[in-house]
Amino acid sequence: MQYFDFRSDTTTHPTEKMRQAMASAEVGDDVYGEDPTVKALEEKAADMLGKDSGLFVTSGTMGNLVAVLAHCARGEEAIMGTQGHTFLHEAGGVSAVGGVVIHTIPNQPDGTLALTDLKNALRNPDDYHEPTSRLVIIENTQNFCGGVPISLEYTESVAAFAREHGLLLHLDGARIFNAAVALGLPASKLVAPADSITFCLSKGLCAPVGSVLCGDKDFINKARRLRKLLGGGMRQAGIIAAAGIVALDEMVDRLAEDHRRAAMLAEGLRANGKVHLTKNSPQTNMIFFQLDESVALSMAEFLEAMKQEGVLLMDSGPGEYRMVTHNDISDKAVEVSLEAFRKVLN
């Protein structure tokens, strides 16, 4: 049976051009700094984001972990949102591995962290009973607030706050190019205020593996050593880096198609009286929704019924579901999914 997989943009398959690039990639031992394709990817990523240097890592989780460890000493504190990926979905690695204290404050409905909450989260640097505040982490797009693109003006305000109080700013930009397309701004401009940025190649950009961490040269040199410490030194990694180069060359501008299809899907769901969109979605490529109270299906039953109709989606919390559009979701997939909703719910 053919399935249309709306669970996440991580389920994308590499394009034919990516497969060809991987098969013919020029490679070397990246641990020795000798893989030309990895070097080309890192340089391209850094250039696109307006940073000095880049570091190819296995995943966004590794990129965020390396960034936090590079910015913070053990016992220092990183402030982040209660709906942030680093807090929710990275296995507590910054604390378990790095000994970094996590201090969470609530994400606002628009995905931001209120500056007043950031200020109230600051520790007293003269009180040795308290950990030292060192880092702020924000996410763009903010996944679990609805795939919200975070504005440049807001990022600038957080960066100014961080500088005023001697903090650093890391941007979890797993889907930063979705934000750039949605806001009509270059990604380099959106991330300029941040000290470091991680973005994923294996989500909407469609590469099979990998993320890139970018920052200044000293930061990336430190991050490279930490990547090794974490077991992330790769050998002939150009085979997978080659797909990342194709992703950056060819898959950024087409993200607008994912946003268009998310809007198309949302319009169809609004017409179904038993589906209620949540989190002001869609704002990029994500749709969150709940079912009307009249629907006599448990979450597990609804997910299974949709699967039987060839549509895969995921639950995102009690009574809430998420669907994500991506390169493997066509107009036909949207039409099939809307018909599945009608059949299952009516």
C-alpha cells in the first residue's frame, strides 16, 4: 500500500540528484580534515548563513549539544523555552553529558520567549549559591508552537538582551530556511544576531543525514574538538555531505511549495466541521489540529484509521495532532489525505 507520510519532514527521501552526488562524491578522511566534499559543504553553509565557519554534524541534536558545550562550562546555565526542542526532545543531553543546567521559561503563543521572563530568569552573578547564567537558546521556526517563523526584530532584541547581560545566544535553526522563505528574508540576515546557529539538512531540505553548526572560527574550532569527544568524528563523510550540498543548492527555494501545500491542506480541513486547527497554523509547513468532541474515536483509533486510508500523521500532545508537508508530499497527497479525513470522520 502507498502511504503519504505527513508525520514529519524528516521522512523525506533523497532526490535522484542527491543519490547521484553521493555515489560520485570525492572523499577523504574528515577526521584528518581531508574530505573535500565535507569542506565544501561547511564552507557553503557558513557562507549562506553569514558566519565564519561551519561544522558538519550527524544531527540537529548533536549540533545543539556541541553548541551548548562550547558556550557553557559545567554547572553554568542555559535558558530555553518549555516548548523548545533542546528541552523536550534531545534526551536531556546538555545536562546528562555536559553538566549544563537547564532553566526553562514559557514560550509565548507566537513561539517567542518574553524578555521580562528572560530577565527574571537571570541568576545573580555575585551569589555563589546559584549557577551562572551563560546562554539563551531560541528556536526558528518554533516547532511545537505551530511551526512559527520568528522575526528578525525579535531575534535582534534577544541578542541585545544577551549582550547587555553578558550572555551568548544560540539559535536552534533546524528549519531556519522555512522561516527565511516565510518571512521573505535571507537566512543570513535572520541568524546574524546569533553567536551560533544549527540547521538541519535532513528535514525540509531533503538530505538523508546531517546538520551544520555555524559560528565564528574560534567557536567552530572548539566545537570540532567537542564533536570528536562525543564520537562524531566521521571518516569519508563526503558521501553524505554531497547530498547536503545539493540540498542547499536546490531545495531551499522550493520550501515555498511546502508552505503552499500546508495552506491547501488547512483550507480543506477547515471545511470539515469535525477538525479544528490549533496554534494559528499553518504558518510554514506544519498544521496542528484537534478533532471535534463529537468524534467517538480515541487518538490511537484515529491514527490507525487514517493509516488504513494511506495517510500517516502523528499525535503532538493530548488530543492534538500534527501534519507536516515536505518534498514527498504532492498536491495529490493533500487531496488523498482530505478524502481520508472525510471518510474516517463522517
